[in-house]
Amino acid sequence: MQAGQFIWMGTVPYALALEHQRKIHALRVEQVIPDTLLLLEHPPVITLGKGWHSENLLMTEAEYAQRGIEVYATDRGGDVTYHAPGQLVGYPIFSLWDKGRDLHRYLRLVEESLIFALGDWGIEAGRLPPHTGVWVGDEKVAAMGIKASRWVTMHGFALNVNNDLCPFEWIIPCGIQEKGVASVQSLTQRAVSVEAMIPGVVAGFERAFGIRFEQVENHSY
């Protein structure tokens, strides 16, 4: 197995997490560090991917702000999504030079990683083509949006663990109508913490990508 590293960052505002991603991305491009998986939570924020459509925001920015939700335009692929505490967000900063330089294959491997992790909780998750992400029936449990520059990835996935799902009704998530949203907690009817999901998610990435991850401290960067 290749060697990699993961960092549990705790709760980090979106803009600050993006700065961390860019710094680590530059180090990975220069091969200073191995493939790195950032794991964290965000305060409430709606992010707008490069392909976002205004009709998928069902309120004004001021109305979101009244509910304590930031709106942030970013450079990932995809449309509109929502992040909040109780959701495990993962940013794999991986080199694709040794992974076929194939973004579609990379997306499928990220999905596979989460499918493995959910299986540990007795959840039979899968895919719902042509949509990306991880699904249980017609309900999405993990959303995805990525970017790759110089064949090194950024951005990643958001896995609903125990977050309030009601705010997803204030957007059209990923521009997909007539589909639901689920969380690990809603699917299992068990109290599940974000931290409890981390070992399984890391193991899922190890299994899908063939990388052995070692945890390192955030202050290393």
C-alpha cells in the first residue's frame, strides 16, 4: 500500500478550510507530502459550485443570513449544497498521476470509499446514475463536488451524519428535484457522532484507493 495521511480538523469556517486546502494542494503538487485526506465540519454554509443555478437558492442571501447560514461561491464542480455541524466533510488532496488521471474513476472511488464506510453501520448504500454522490434508495446521504489542478484533487464530499436535514428544504440540493436527503442517524435510528464515523471513512478510503493513512496533527501546516 502507498502511504498517506489524514487530518481531523474539527469545526472550520469554509473560507479558512479552503485556504488550508490550497496550501496542502501546493505541497502535494510539489510532492512534498503524500496524498492527504482532510476531515472536518463546517459551520452552517451554502456553497455554490461553478455550475450553480440561481433558481436552486430558494431564499435570498439576507434570508439565509437571518438563519445563520453563510453563502459562499467556490471553485468546485457542481451546483448548490449545504454544510453544517453534524456533517462529516472530507477533502481528499490526492495526486492522480498514479491513479490513471481519470476524474470519473476518481469520483467512483470516493463514492466506493463512503459506501464501504456506511456498510459498517449496516447501511446498504449505492449509486444513482447519472447523479454523483452516495444514495440509499432515492435519498442522498453524501454529496460530492471536486476540482483537479495539475492532476491533484481538491474539495470532495459531505456525508450527513447527525445534522438537521430541514435546511436542505431551503435549497434544491445539487439541482436535483424530487429526491430526498438522508443521514446516517436517520437511516439507522441511532445516535451517531461525526467522530464515530471517521475510522470507517478512513478505512473505506484505504480499501478503495490502496493507501494506508496515518493521522497527523493539523498544526503541521
